[in-house]
Amino acid sequence: MTKNDFDFTGKTALITGAAGAIGKAVAVAMAERGGKVFITDLSQEGVDAAVAEIGENAAGLAADVTQEDQVVPVFEAAKKFLGKLDILVNCAGIIGQAPIADMTVEQWDRVVEINGRGSFLFAKYAVPMMRDNAYGKIVNFSSKTGKTGSALMAHYSFAKAGIMGFTQALAYELAGDNINVNCVCPGITDSTGVWQQCSADYIENLGQSREDVIKQFTAKIPLKRLAAISDVVSMVMYLSLPHSDYMTGQSINLTGGREMH
């Protein structure tokens, strides 16, 4: 993928979870291609470090995406920096593993709220800005686990399946406003915090080596590899530009063929 593959000149984007591996990579890719990005994540230190890496086309403000009183200042700051909003990428999310009988209410709520409520709040405040332009692209993040649930991840499966329904509902609701809403559903993506956490859980709980864990996961993938961050970034950029103007309400698999529906 080169800088000329997608042109973001004149485009503006707000990206959540952008101190993490995928969110930051999306922000970097858009900024390198002429876009202007405003980012948010939980830690201001993490946001500042990401902004420094992205460069002069970026600014950011920390927020807990589940708290409306923290989300509103993000949009106020984003409007001052960006001027308008073309693209929202709802990348903020967390994962967890616990047997259902041992899962606490706090564990359930935190996973569901960050993945679900966070996507809702940012869409709620992004839509009026996009309506001002009569144009917009919203890219939500679900997961392979939202389509086929995973053991020990009932809360995560619940949240990610809900995001797909949310995507479809918004796609219908906003089509008349020239706002496209789509969803990316990655499988396990290498070099991310989610993969590091999942593989660490397997290594610790099952006594497996990292190599064994990778073999176990890739054995189920027809393309025989984990997703790369660049695979996910390419799809997000496609969904963020006029290339995808006739696509809305879709939840797109990025699973190397493991998920085919």
C-alpha cells in the first residue's frame, strides 16, 4: 500500500481508540495521504504520543468514550481543529475472557459499554456535523466474534454483535443524509493489544508456547496467517472515501476466510 493508493486531501476524520495499534495506524495512514485527523483515547499521555507520531495534521484529547460529559469536549475540540467532519472511525474497544459463571457484572458492563455505548455516543455527536456537510462516512468496529461467538467471551460477543445491528440501523436512518455506515469485522490481528492479551491468556492458562498458540489459531484460517494491521487499515480507508459510496449497512469480514457469512 503506497501513499497514492487513497487520497485524503481535504478530508477530516475523528478516530477513537487511536493510541492503540489499529486506531493509530489508521490515523497515520490518513494523515500521510493529506487528511486531517483528531484522535481520542483514554490517556492524554497516550494521545499526545500518538499525535507526535502522526504529525502536524493531527490533534487529540483524552476521553472515556462511555462518558457523555467527556465525549462532548472531544467534539468541541475536534470542530475547532477540523472545521468539519467527514469521517468517524469508532475503533475504541476492549476484550476480556472469563467463564460466564465467573464473569462479574463489572466485567460485563465495561466490555459492553466501551464497545457499544462508546460507538453510540460518538455517532450521536458526529451525525449533526456530517449533516452540515450533507456527507459522511462512519466506520464501526465489530469482530469475527460478533458473527460467531467465542467461548469465554460472552460479553465481547454480545457487544460486537450489537455493533453490527447498530451499523445496519444507522445505515437505514442516515442514507437520506448521504452518510454511509459500515462495519469492519477482523479476526485476530497480529501486533495488537487484543492479540497480545489473548495469546498471553492461552500461554498462561494452557501452558502453550507462543508458537503453539499461533499454530492453533492459523490452523483454522484458510489463508494460514493472522490479519496484519495493514489489512485492516486498507479496509477502513476504502470505507472512508467515495470508493465506497454505494456501500452501506455492511459488516465486512477480514478473517482470512475463517468467517464467510
